Amino acid sequence: MRVEEGWTDLDAIEERDLRFADTIPAAAALELCEGPSASSYYRTDDERRVAWLRDRDTLIAAHRRHHPGTRPWAFWHYEARREPPTAGEQLAYLRVRGLIGVEERRSAENGRAILSGDAAVAMPSNGAPRGAGPNGDNGTVAGRRKGR
């Protein structure tokens, strides 16, 4: 993976034990991942930025496990210095800059697996189950035949 100067090789971070994520208060982690709210955990933006720089590797590694192809709010605010784009735009931004590994990219492009009863259903980025046709059929010619 190509890593720009000043960026961390996240594949190496992914391999390390993330049990220390428990040392980051939940309210602090939420704010760094989702953005500040009316009742901020941090007193100042500088305090929030320092916390991001201190905990960024752990937060990014945890975030990308649940939201592959995207990064937390603080990444966009403090490092990319822009508003967080849509998930698809985030993936493109990360890919162009060499900030995403092959496995994470595949995971993001293939969608997430969700549980539907006992079966896992792959979800593409548009949110519709793969193979779901407009009438609830499987989207195949056989599924569209009269009476199905």
C-alpha cells in the first residue's frame, strides 16, 4: 500500500491488538467519529484535535472495521481539511491517494453482509439486497415469469 508522507500504514495498525480502544471514553470516540454536537465532550477545538492526533490510529482501525471505505469525521476535519463526503466519494478519495488497502476496498465495494434470519445477504452500496428484483423476485428472467 502506498502511504503519503505523514500518513499511517493502517494495514499494520489493523493487525495490532485494539484492546486499548476501551481507554478512549465512549463520548470522546463518538465525537471524533461523528463530529461535535451541541454538548461537546471537548472544551475547545484544539483539545479535540490533540485527542484526534493521539488516538487516530485506533479510531480509524476500529471505524474501518464497521464502515469500510470511509473515515471518521475528525479525519476529514483535521487531516483532509474538508467536510466529510458521501461514502462513495470517501472511497474514491482514499483510493486515489493510496490510503486504502486492497481488503478494505473490496469490502467497501462488495457491501456489507447483514443477517436476514439465518442467511447472510450481501448488501451493495445502494442498500438493496443483491439479486433483489423490483417485484421482490430474484431479478432473473425465471423470477419474472408469469406466476412467480
